[in-house]
Amino acid sequence: MNIFDLQASPASAFERLLAIMNDLRSQCPWDKKQTMETLRHLTIEETYELSDAILEGDLQEIRKELGDLMLHLVFYAKIGSETHDFTITDVLNGICEKLINRHPHIYGDVIAETEEQVKQNWEQIKLKEGNKSVLAGVPSSLPALVKASRIQEKAKGVGFDWEEKQQVWEKVEEEMQEFKNEFNVIENKEIDKEKAEAEFGDLLFSLINYARFININPEDALEKTNRKFIKRFQYLESKSKELGKNLKDMTLAEMDVFWNEAKKL
């Protein structure tokens, strides 16, 4: 195969990437030195870059970031083949077998006509495969907000869930009150920070649960709010520079004028 020629089929394009990976691993000083451990943080970075592109709706950037992630996947498989633990063929066949096994409603005689039935079947199959807990598949290193969502989704998959969203909202209000109660203490009595933190965690968990009931992804929602705040704050910074002022020298009333302008924009 000529690695400099564009390939028309997915299979040929994938073979081209594998050939290039082989060249890099044998000839490039940087690629030679990499291990799974050194690649790990770079893979996490690439995943977040893909996430950014998706939130921005930038399809060309998504295409590029998917390519970067694909390179990382091939890189890990190449290292695995060098240690004789697994090859890219093992990886691809493994995921194919997994998908066939976990979709008996497609490749077997199981009936699943709704998304919820598919999810319930999925969790039951994983338990049969040897998972000791429904929650065992939630990575411990996930960010807490994402982890809370995944925990709740997996619990729902086996029927452990609220029946109505109103029940969930009542739980949110209950947790909000318990959090507020931690600050309604006798005057001069020191607040129990550990308990307040625990109640705040319960409140966040219940809000994430409610978001799930109304089909809002809490991670996406919070990130969009982060981006909105950044844009408005940067507008505030630019306006203060036009006035020749530092933000720290401006009053809140002065800053609010530009903040409200940014909101209108």
C-alpha cells in the first residue's frame, strides 16, 4: 500500500492508518518512546477537544478530533501487539462480539421495542457476563457530575428509579431545605462544614436526577453555562479596557452595566 494515496474505502483507509502507525513506531524518536501510561493524559485531552467541538457544533473540527482519537486507539493496540497481549484485530473482534451479545433483540430472539427495554436487557446481560454490580461499569475516575449521571442511569436500568418526575422534584426541595438548615444555626455557633458539604452533595445529586427525568444532560447544561459566563465576562473585560480601567478598580454597579449589555448580545 502507498501511504501517500488517499483510500476510497473505510477498510483501506484503516489499513493506511495502521501502516503509518507501524512506520511511526519504528522510525520516529517520539513515537518510539510512548507507552500506554504516557499516552493516557493525551487521550483524555483529545476526548475533551472532541467534546468541545461537539458542543460548538463544528462538524469539521469533530471530523479532525475523531481522527486524533482514532490514532490513539490504534497506538494503544500497536503497543499491545508489541507485548503480545492483544492486536488491533483482537480489539475489533472483541467489540463486535460484545455488540452482538448485548443486542439479542437484533441478533437473537429477544424482544425489545423501546429504548428502556434495551437498556434493561443491557444491564442484565452485563451481570450474566460476570459483573458483580450494576454500578461496576462506572469508571471511578469519571468527573463527579458525569459519574452521578451514569450511576443514576445504570440504577434505572434495573428498575431502581422514581416513578414520577414530581417525586424527584419533591426530593430536590427536601434536599434544598436540609442544605439551608445547616446555615440556620444558633448565632455564633460554627457551621459544621463536613455536614454542609454532604447536604450540598445530596442536593446536587437530586438535581442531576431531576435533569435526567426531563431529558437534560447536566454536564452539557453546566458547560454551556460556563461558556456563556466566559463570553459575558470577557465582554466585560474588553469594555473595561476601552475605558482604560482595571476590573478591580470598578464598582459592581459599573460592571453590571456591561454585564447586562453582554446578556443582551
